[in-house]
Amino acid sequence: MLEHILNWLFPDRCAGCYRLTGNLFCATCRERLQPFPPFPPPPGLDGAWVAFRYEGELIRAIHQLKYGRRRRIAYALGDLLATAVGPLSADALIAVPLHRDRFRERGFNQAAEIASRLCGPGRPPLLDGLVRVRATNRQARLAASSRAANVAGAFVWVKRTPPPCRIILVDDVLTTGATLAACATALRSAGAQSVSAVALARSLIGDSVVQ
């Protein structure tokens, strides 16, 4: 009830169109979302699925989430992803981690916030344990050929118990898949057998995507 009262007094501004709609991502912007077509998984992943094209209103929403630090936008975007992916067949979900310096700067991990909305009854649990141990340059600033080297060895499984056999990684934006592949390498080294990925968005022109 309190949330409804606050939303009536201070309505949310849509992250996609900036209108005072009372929703973090309004119905009009949701209707404009374009599904991303099926594609072969990037090297290093057993499968990959993306919900929407990275364009228009969705770009603006993701930028406000990551660089404007509007954390609550992740909940609206996570709900969109949860509806789009439907049932997930895996033992666990793991969000792509941020390095502690980036986490301190932003205040939260946007991938983890989105992934939290994919959990619930009948869905895989969200686990931690995968850590980004090395700060890396922003992938968006690098050529595709340099991205794999940039994140190689950047992730480590730190728990004493091995990760589950079947894991789905969750991220906000997928580009070349280099970051996800580096995560998968660390998880397989620790004992995982199958590592796939889901992401909210991807550009049809991969190198133009901000990650």
C-alpha cells in the first residue's frame, strides 16, 4: 500500500521514454521492443539466448541503470527478461560479476539485480561464488579481437565446494561473448560441466554494443 501511495505522489519516470508514466519501463516502450533472433552460441558457451535487440528505448534504460545508477530499473528489466526466457533448465544461475572497484563505483551489480528477477518457485537458484579477481578495461572500448585477451583469467570460482553441473550465466548485454566465455572457463575449471548464458539485449552489430 505504501508503495502505491508513493508512486501516486511521486510517479516513476519511464527509463525508455522519460515520461512520467508511473512505470520504470512503460507499456508503450515494452511494445516497441524487438526480439533478438536465434544465433549460434559464442565460442566457449554451450548455449546462448538473448531476449531483445539493443536499440532505442532499451539502450536508454540500460544506460540509466548502469551509468545513471537507477538501480530499480533492473527490476523492471529483469521482469521483462524473466517473461521472455520462460522456464530455465539448469541447476543454478550465476550473474556475471563486477570487479570490486567497479562495484564500489556503481554501488551494485546490474547483472545480479536483473538475475534476481529470474529466480522463484520452479526456477534455478541464483548463486554467488564466481569472482572477478582482476580489473579489466571496459570491453566497449576494445576491438573484438582484443576482448578475449582483456578478460582472460579475470574470473575465479572461490568456494570450496564445486559449482553445480549445469549453469546459466546472466548478463545485461551480450556482445562478442568474450566475458561470458571467460566466466565459463573458470566455472568448468572448478567442475561445472555445462555453461550457457542468457542476456537481456544484444546489438545486431556486435561491436557497437556498450557492455
